[in-house]
Amino acid sequence: MTRRWPLLLLLLAACARPRDRDTPAGSSNPTATADGPRAVPVVALRLPGRGGELRAFALPSLGPLPWTLPGRTSAAHGTVGMDVAGRRLLFRDTGDAVVAFDLVAFRERAIAPRGALADLGADGALLTVDHRGAVVESQPWGLRSWPDTLGPGTRAIFAAPNARLLLLRARGGDSLVGLSRDGGAYFSAPVLRGVQTVASRDGDAVAFATETGLVVVEDRDPQNPWFVKLRGSPRAVAFSPSGHRIYVALRTRSELAVVDRFQRSERGTIALPGPAGALRADPWGRAIFVRPAGAEGAEGAEGATWVVSLASERVVGHLATEWDTDLPTVSQTGVILDREGDAVVARDVHSLDSLGAVADGARDYWFLGAWAPAGAAAALRQQARAAAPAPSAAPPAPAKPAAGPKALPPAPAPDTTARLWVQVSASQSEAASRALVAELAAAHKPVQLVPPRAEGDGWRVVLGPFATRDDAEAAGRALGRPFFIVERAVPAPDRP
């Protein structure tokens, strides 16, 4: 059931969304091969909780990698995220300041002072707001202060691509504010006080849990929030990585409600062993972690965590793990990393089978991403090129017949030359993927839909093919949204 929520949003300071801007060079995600060996591996990086030398571990085995990583990190007490494209680890030191460790120069840099709010956008930009309301944008090349200072009263921030920021403000009543670096505030709306609030990864929607359902404010149309009434009172909310689904834990029901954001209605439920208290989505869309009600207190509490497969929409097992700012999480290669006692354990996201462990890893902080030191990355790319099969020689032309009608030339073999593609989405929902394809096709983009290749795989929306990496990068940046460049040594997928 869907209806308008007029009491949520009464007045807009300005409702025009700022124009999109080109994503700065280097802000796209790095190359990852979709087929064959990865030129740059997905690894686990271990940042010592007490400070010290960074170490790298292979996935899925969690075996130590023979890389000498110079530099030392400060003691840490929480993570902000990994800027894979910018090659930075972002964390909080023991004084609660925001710090970046540069994986190219192997040195630290202070980003924001103690107590500043910080959020890493999907495009790799880190946005911070200090106690005075000053906004600072952190990129690998340095810091940039935004012209607007908001004053005190910001409670939460949600970074969005293209130099945008959504803020919850608590001065004169709670409000949701949309802010852009170049255009200033482009909307302001009163919102309900004291309810759980979450944003989509792309920062284009914010959901508010009410007593009877879910209110969602869309950044593209903040004048018209929408409401979905649920069969229970929401306790916790999480968006899917693609933003197409919203998962809602209900206080008195042993299930998750699943809301279709684009249909603006509840599409079903996922059965749970008991009521849920907290949710954490796999950043790659394969699973969602569920903490039972009563165990959702402070970070660091250990207990059962249910793992829900989003492909089958059922609980596939449970983990005896504690939650912190970094773990549990899932790599893009389908490896769960979680704390179990004193150890950090790698498990398969589908079967939950153990794949490796670091016996004393629980005391430190962990980051997952595609990365290798410059020398090792170059060697790995060279090895991948050397291991790639050489293109087969063209068959000899058939002998010309002595007589008879002229033969038609043989049909050309399918082109299996590696091509470059821009991947913009990977989702378990075929309908949502086709809707995105239709949107991009309407914008005259060379979009294609790649169906799942194996159980648990998702529907992939790609643009291309492109002849050069520069062409692919330019096409990705023009989208104004996160993307990967992938290389596929297969015939082009059929257009939908």
C-alpha cells in the first residue's frame, strides 16, 4: 500500500537538483577482469589496532602475501572505508580524528578533527562535517573546503557522488538538507525526529522508519516523499547496494519485509528464526547480515548473526561473530570476512564453509579491495597477459572450385577478442536491471544486459564495448555514478 506523506515534507527552500558534474579523474573504480585471472587481486589488508605496519593477505585463503609495505599507521579504533580507486585506507585514530593512509606513498594524512562526521561516497570522495558545520571534501590529491559553513547541529551525513551531501540537521526541529559543493543547499525538508534513518549507497534516497511503515525521500523529487505501510513496526532498515530494494526488520515479527523502491510497495517477506534487531548489507548484493533482536547494542557485541541469501531469499546459516565498523563484510569475489573469537575467518558467502583464518586477527581492523603495490601490480598484469591464450590463426581459404556456381563466403566466426566494458550495476533482480537498461537506453547509451552465468550470480548492466581504456573511462565518468571497467573475452551479450 502506498500513499503520499504530506506531513513529512512541508516546505522546500529550493527544489531544483543541481546539475550533474563530471566525476574527477581517477574517481572511478579500478579495472577488474570479469573472466580469467584478475590482473589486480582482491586482497585483505590488516591495519594494526595498536598501530604499526600494514600487512596484506590473499583471498580466500587468508595466507600472508610476500609484499613489503613501508610506512606505519597510527593506532586505530574504527574504520571509515577503503577508497579503492584512490588507493587509500580511511579510519579513525584513538583520538577520534579521521585519518587516511595512502597506499601509494605509504604515509598518513590527517583529514578531519576529533568528532567530525565522515562518510565515504560511492565515487571515492570522503566528505566530513566538523562541529562548526564546515564541510571538507577529501580526494587522493588533497583536501577541498566547501564554501558553505552550516553551523552546529548536524547529526548525520550521507555522501553522494558528484560533490553532493545529504545531512540530518537538529536545529529548530529535525530536517533533511541537500547540499552541493558548487550550488549550496538545494532542498531542505522537515523530518520526523528520533527515528532510524538510512541512505542508499548512491545517496539518491533516504529512508525513515516510522511506527507503522517506511517513508522514503527521493533526492530527484524531494517534494514528494512516499510511504509504505508494513505489517509490523520497523526496527532496522538497509538498502540493497543497487538501491532497488529496502530491507526492513520488524519488531514483533520473525521476518524481513522487502520493499520495492521503484514499485513503492512491499513485495514480500523473508522468514527469519526470530525477530531481527540490526541489518548490514553485503556491499556486492549477495547477502544481508541480520543480528537478532536483543543483540543489536554497541559495536563489538558477539553473538549469532544470521546470513540471508538475497538470491534465494532465505537464511543459509549463522555465524558466531561480533560486529564492528569493518566486519562482517563480503568481498567482490564472494568471501565473507568476520571475527570469530580471537580469529578473523574467511568463509564462502553461499555455503559459509571456512576458507582460511588469521588466528590473532580479531584485534586489528580489516579492509577488502582490489589492490597490489605498484611493482607487484605491474608484474601481475604482465603475467595475466602472458597467460592469456593467443588468438587462433585464421583458417586457410578454401580452394576455388573448378566449376559450378560461385560459392558464398563462410560466415565469420564469433569475435571472442577481449573487449572493454563499463559495468554500472550487478543485481539479483532481473526486473530492476531491465528498468535500469531502459533508463540508460533512453539516454542513448550503448547499454547491454548480461544474465547470470552461475547460481548466485547477478544480472549485470554494462555499456560498450569500447576499443580503448580511455574511451571506457570517459563513458563511465559521463554517467555520474559508480562504475567498473571490465574486460570480457566473450562474444558481446545480446541487447535486451
